[in-house]
Amino acid sequence: MKSLGLALMLLSGDVLALGDANESTVRYIEVFSSASSRDGEVVVKLDAETESCHQYWIKSEESVGQKNSVASILASLHAKSTVRIVGDTDSLWSGSSAFKTCEIISLRVL
């Protein structure tokens, strides 16, 4: 059992190493409605940017992960908590050409 836990920790570290990590507070959340072609997509802007990711996005899936991510970001915004977001620099949101908007790989409320 210990070896399985160690393997999962190492694997998750490798996955997170592929992305761009940022720790900051949430500046705003933008949710796109059904009137938009981006129905359900969520864009998150942090107070600090990185060179690779100016902001972050979440796909419009009906999944537990998507719902938990949005709820965590919203709670962090209201509590003014710091979050750590790892963004996928190879999966940029097509809704913005002005900002590098990276897909969220992982989110942690600090």
C-alpha cells in the first residue's frame, strides 16, 4: 500500500511539473452563459500573472472536478484566500487572443 501511495505522489509531481504554477489571490471569475458559444466555460484571473499564463480556464463539462474547481475558486475569491493553480501551457483557451489563458490542471486553496 505504501508503494502505491509513493507511486501516486511521484506521478502527480511529474504531471504538475509539466504545467505553469502560480500562487496568488483571485481577482475575478467570468462564467459564460448559454447565450454564448462558450456555454459553461469559466475564466479565472489571478492578481498575479506568470509569463506563460495570464489567466486560466475550466472546460464546460458536467463533472465533479469541474464543479469542485468552480466552487473552490468562488470560495477563494470571497475569502480572499491564496490559491495555487497549475496551468497547461499547451492547452490555451481559444476565446482570447489577447491573453494566454491556460487550462487548469490542478487547483489548491492555501
